[in-house]
Amino acid sequence: MFNLLPETEKEKILREYNHRRLIVFLAFMSATLCMALVALFPSYILSSIKLKEVETNIAVVRQSKEFQEADKLQTVLTESNEKLSALQFGRSKVLSQDLIAQIINVKNTGIRINGLLYKKSTAKDTSSQIFINGIAQNRESLSRFVTDLQKVKIFKKVALPVSSFTKDVNAEFTISIEGDF
């Protein structure tokens, strides 16, 4: 009977048939999607309840004394490690008392040292520094002291500002020494 119909009617029937197949396919897919959502809904509710329960347990643990004590202990350990690292030897393992002894051995009678400041190298700075404050009787003794410090092998750079030479007698000075110590 299908063969007896004209071509235009055949095309209409095939188009109608394909539309119906598409509608049935879409209805089947939407029914499958709805069944999947219905099946997964209890699992979603159960997992959200478990999540809230875990969050409350974490909050309880964070408020417990043991956790707070552990946090305090971690802070104390961090501070202790920083203090211990400050006491450890640097790269060259030169003791600060040896550095001071070197400076005092080089000092002449015309120099009076009022203070020493030792700045240890950090991760940013690769060299350590020593600052010497004092008073020189005259320019010659100050100049001789600086040249003697420059001859010490562990001191890389010895710097004295020119302004320290302005006074002829009792000149105050600050010498900056850099090195790997």
C-alpha cells in the first residue's frame, strides 16, 4: 500500500515517522534522566549529612585543648629552631671571639674602641658585617688602623667614611667590615 502513494505523500509519512521516533527517543532519555536523579538523590542527602558531621568534628577537634597545645608547641619549636640556627656556625666556622681578637690585635695605642656590632649573614645577605665605633687620637693612627684591618685575610671589605677624617684630634669613627665569618 505504501508503494501506491505518490512521492510527496511518501515523504510526508517518512518525515512524520522520523518525528515520532525522535519524540519517543527523547521521552525515553528524559525518563532515564529522571530515574537517575531519583536514584542519586538519597546518596546526595547522605553525603551532605556526612559532610556536615565531619565539619563539626573538625571544629570540635580544633577547639580541644590537645590541638591548641600542639599549636603552641609548634610555635615554641619554631622559635627554638630559629634561636638554634642563630647559634650555629656560619659557612667559614669562624668564632666571634676570634674576630674580636683579630680586631684587638690590630688596634694601635692611638685608637679607643667604644663598641662592636656583629651582624650575622642571612639568606638574603651572603656576607656578615662588623661595625666598630670608637675615637682616634689623630688621623694617622686611624689611617694605620684601617690599613692594618685591610691586611687581615678574613676581612673582605673594610670601609671608613671620609667624614671620619674631618677632625685632626679625637676623631670619632665608624668602620664597617664585611666578610664570610
